Amino acid sequence: MQEVRATRAKHPAPGLDRLIHERMRLGIVSALAANEALTFNDLKSLMNTTDGNLSVHARKLEEGGYIACTKSFEGRLPKTEYKLTVAGRRALENYLSHMETIIHQMRNS
Amino acid sequence: MNLTRRSVSFFQPEITNIQLPLLVALDQKFAWWLCFVKYLTPFQTFGIIPPMGSIHLVVPQNEEPPALHERAMDNLQYIRETMERATAFTGISGWGQVAIGITALAAAFISAQQKFFKGWLAVWVAEAVIALLIAGWSMDRKARAAKMPLLSGPGRKVAFSLSPPIFAGGIVTLVLYRAGLTNAIPGLWLLLYGTGVVTGGMFSVSAVPIMGLCFMALGAAAFLAPAGFANWFMAAGFGGLHIVFGVIIARRYGG
């Protein structure tokens, strides 16, 4: 029983995308899904978070290939811009349908 | 007896035979003192540890399935809200504003040729309707381009925050017209439109509330300026400010 609970705690639901299950990362992907592109500062004020927190989560998403990051200069100020990749959009859609399945299962049972 | 004396001797270490009867009398008078010195009965009740409560798990084991279901609902809600917030954030269409600015410049030009106030008013009311249509169409198009045909959230926010000042503006315009104070109308419009933009743009990119503040400042200036400049103020506000900020928003936030 203990073992079962332990594994369940690790995987709350099988097949769940751990990369965007986390609140902050889910928020970043959702915000980018509604916009063509958002800068680092836009995302920061939208998510109401700190520089460090956002950059860590954004990097994780970038490593997973869900978002693309372009760095450029606007005058002298560095500008970091994020876009959702095709893989990222698909991941969000999968996540949405996953959540819907869970809800439907509960309604039916 | 012996014990009693010892307790008193705490205060009086050397007891002589003469003092003894006095001490006995003291003992009788302060017999209650024994309770505290010897038995400590009233204090002991405080010292007793109450029996421990039954041990139970903080998280009940069998509540996992509904929690999962609720979490799924919560996640969906969160995604929806974040997307709405993000759309409201950049939902204002920059190019739409530029288009509104250009039509406003045209309206300022036409209205300047009008000989009577009624004609001037009609031109600007027509321009307001055209601007509203352009704004609605361009915001809808931008939302669709982002695959978010969610006019319910961001669109409603803008509509609700802009319509009260415009409604107030309409009524005050009538009042001023009746009172014959038509010179104050351009300043009033700029000021009220500015307040609507500031409150509606609070959730949007910072360029939007700044534009609202510029409108308010221009409105205040229009009250002070001589009446002959009215059309210039209208052109600078509804034309110039819309075009300038429209270009800024379109450049920075894609369209």
C-alpha cells in the first residue's frame, strides 16, 4: 500500500505532461498561446513573479522545446522575446484534453 | 507542628523559647499557608498534562479522486483566466488605433469647414461611430489571429470601462449645448475619453494608460486655450495621439 501511494504521488495521473503541469509553466504557455510573442517583462508582469523565478521556468520550457526564445537589443536595452513553438501548442492542447477527460470520467462515474 | 514551624522559620531562622507561643498563634492564623507550602494542591491541577488527542492522518486517504477532479477543473480555469488576461494585455490593436487616428484627422478637417455647431457635432458623432466599428473589428481580428476568439473577456473589459465616461460625455454635451457653452465641448470630450482609456488600459500594456493620461492633459489644455484652437486640439488628440500610440503598440506587440 505504501509503495502504491508513493508511486502515485510521483505520477498523480499517468501520461500527464509534467513539464507544463507546474503552475508557473502552465501560465507561461497559456499566456503565449494567446499572443504571438511576449517579452520577458510582459510575462513577468502578467505572471506577477520575479526575474529569477520566471527565467528558471522559461528555461525549462525552452529546454523541453515548448517555447522559443530570441534575444536582441532595443537600442541599448536587451530584449528577450518568447514565442510558443508548435510542440508547445500541441502540449497545451494535450494537457487541456487530459484535464477534460479527468472531468468527464468523474461526471460519468 | 514541626513542619509548620519550619515553614515559618524560613522567615525567622533563630527561634527562642519566648517566641514559641507567638509562633503557634501565627500557625493557627496562617494555617492556609500550608496549602501552598506543603501540598501545593492548587498548583498541581495546572501541572497535569491533559490526555493526548487521538492520532489521525492530516490528509485523509480516500479523498484523492475528487481532489484530482477538482484540480483538473482548477487547472482549466487557470488556463482560461491566464489566456484572457494575456489577451487583454495586448488585445488593443495598434493598427486599429492608427486607422481611427486617420479618420479622426479627416473628421477634424471636415468639421473645421462647418459653419454651424450642429454640423460640427454631426461630423464628430459620425466619426465616433466609425471609430467604434474600427476598434471592434480590429480587436476581434487580433484576437482571432492569436487563435483566441474570446471577445467575452478582454472586449467586455474595454467596453465597460469606456462606455460610462462616453455616456457621461454625451449628457454633459447636451447640457453645455443648451447653456450655449459649446466652446467647452472639445476639452470635455478629450478629458472624458482620457479617463476611460486610463481605467480601461489599467490591465493592458503600459502604453495604453499613458495615452489616456496624454488625452486628459490635452483636454485640460483645451479648456484653457482660446476657442479658435478647438479643432486643432481635436485633431491632435483623437488624430495625433491615436496614431502615435497606435504605431508604438503595433511595433511592440505585433499588430
